Amino acid sequence: MILIKLKLTGVTAKGKQRIKQAGTDIWQVLTVRDKVHFEMRPGPWWFIGPVDVENETSFTRWINSKDDRDFTYEIL
């Protein structure tokens, strides 16, 4: 799997808070799926986690790579 690193920007209060809690805006893509069970919008969906953060699994989340409600991103 190719490692994709992202610089996240929160566009909602929820997104901004998630970045603040993780302590970094640099995240990496851990898994890619076309569909997720909690959302009907098409993917691809990326399961992401913060880079170089102890206990990174506490902050993992799914984002829609085309149209996420809480984040925008830049691929690094």
C-alpha cells in the first residue's frame, strides 16, 4: 500500500476540535474503501490517523476523500 500523508484543515467546529485533540494537522491514510456502513454518499472513503502521535488509534476517523463535511486536505 502506498503511504499517503495529508495536511488536514478543519472546516467545522468538529473538524477543528479533532485536529486540536490530536495535536497535529498531519495525518496518514490507513485504509481506503468505496463504501462505509454509516454513510450513503459515494467514496472513496479514507480511514485516517494522525502521524507521530502516541495512541494514534484514539484519533482515527473516516473522511470522504471527495467531499468531507468536517475537513479539507492537502496531499503532502
